[in-house]
Amino acid sequence: MAVALVGLPGAGKSAVGRRLGMRLDLPFIDTDHVIEQRIGCSIRDYFDREGEASFRDLEQNVIADLAASAEGVLATGGGAVLREANRNQLRDHFHVIYLRSSPEDLFRRLRHDVKRPLLQVADPLGRLRELHDARDPFYRETAHDVVDTGRPSIAMLVNIIVMQLELAGIVEPGAHPEEPGAGA
């Protein structure tokens, strides 16, 4: 089984993906961590030194490699969907879930973040709105399902995703019981 999470920076792809992997007893893979292992430095440093185009080339190679042996729960970088090749690889080899968040919700979560290169600007909320407007169509094109993150807890989001996977016939109904306290 292979599930990929897409969405804007801060949508919860890594946090939800990690918990979803545990719930489904599947390995969790974060493309950003795979990239950092390959380059031996932080994405922010690489981004600053080599530029966005070089980073996107590297990201495309990593996604192609992961798609070749697709298994587990994959959290992608927020801009992974910008390239058609990535959208095709993800859609063809994974069941893709778009964790949709409003720019305002993301800003509340990310206003103190200093690690995300694209948000190190004078107006991060404006930047999040621009990113949302530019990327939302690509996320929707790539995704098999959309989950609005809004304010639900990570446990509730995992439950929603498991239910969608059950409806899609990817997960056997009842095979992965709800997390304790998740319905509260």
C-alpha cells in the first residue's frame, strides 16, 4: 500500500503522515528528509546556495526513486506538485491525499517558523495566499482525495484519512481501529 500526502508548507503532511504510518503499520517517508540525507545539509542551505531550480531537480529525482518502489506513507514537500512529472509519479504510484489548509490557518501555525525558505519574507501571510492560489489547482489535480485540515487534531485527521482509504477500497474496513480518544 502506498499513500502520499500533498499540501502547502505547514499543512501537517509530516505530522499526519507519521501517525498514519503508525496506524496502518506502514513505513513513513518524508521526501524532505530523504533529500537532506542525499545532499548532506539542510534544504534551506541548499536552496540558498543552489537555488530553487536545482532543488526542484533533486526533488523530482527523489520522488521518481520513491515511486519506483512505492510503499508506505509519503509526505512530500509543499512544492512537489509544481512539476508535472512529480504530479504524474505521485498520482500513478500512490493514493494521494491533499491536506488542504487555508492560508490563514497556516499562518497561525507557521508565523514563528524560520526553517521554510519560501516563508522567509516580509509578508508571510501574503506569501501563503500566493502559494495557495498558485498551487491549489495542482494539489487538486494530483489528489485522489481532499481533506480539509481546519482545526481537527492530528488523530482526527488520521481517522478521516483512514475512512477515505476504506471507502476507496485501499484499506480493509475495521482493520485499523480508531485511535483512543480521537473522536473527542
